[in-house]
Amino acid sequence: MGEAGIDAATLDLLSVIRRSGPPYTLTTREIAQRTLVTAGAISQRVARAEAEGLVRRAPGTTGRRAVEVSLTAEGHALIERSVDAVLGREASLVSDLSAQERDSLIGLLEKLTTDVRRRIRDVES
């Protein structure tokens, strides 16, 4: 991710918020669920991104412990620049696979993601 000017953890954080759509805000709990990363790791990522001016935190509206994380204009611009670089790399990684092989890969990755989500829920409960 170096050529995009962003480390993998920050890319993951910013991209999940971006995919949420306007107003580009999620709670830390939603981020943890969507990224398959523990709440503690999300807290560290958010703190680092906030220090870099890429996100801002605010008290959530769903409970006193909830924290909402929003993209700043700088964070939004960075993730937009990064998307093209990342998508280009991902496309080149699977370019030698047939359509059937890509479909198989998608199915296997979905299965793996489901299993990882289940394991994280088990650890956190």
C-alpha cells in the first residue's frame, strides 16, 4: 500500500467507513464487525487515523459508550486516491484466473470470511 500513501490497517479502516456511504460515519462496534478486527485493535487504528487528521471521533447517539467515527475531508480524499491503486493491483492478481476459477475463489473467500467472523464473535463473547 506504500505507493498509495497508506498502510494496510489505515486503508482497511478508511475503506470500511467509505463503503458505508454518506455521511461516511460508523460506530467503532460497526467497524469491528465489518473489518473482522477486535475492538481494541479498532480503537488503536482510529486513534492513529485521528492523529493523522483522517477521521474524527464523536460520542455516539446509541448509548453512552458508543463512539462514532467519521471520515474527514482529508481522509476521504486519501481513500479515494487509494482505491484506484488497490483495485488495479487486485485485478492484476486474478487476471490469469478463468471466470470459473474467479467464481470458485469468491465462494471460498466468502466461506473463509464467514468462519473468521464466527470465530471473532466466539472470542469476544
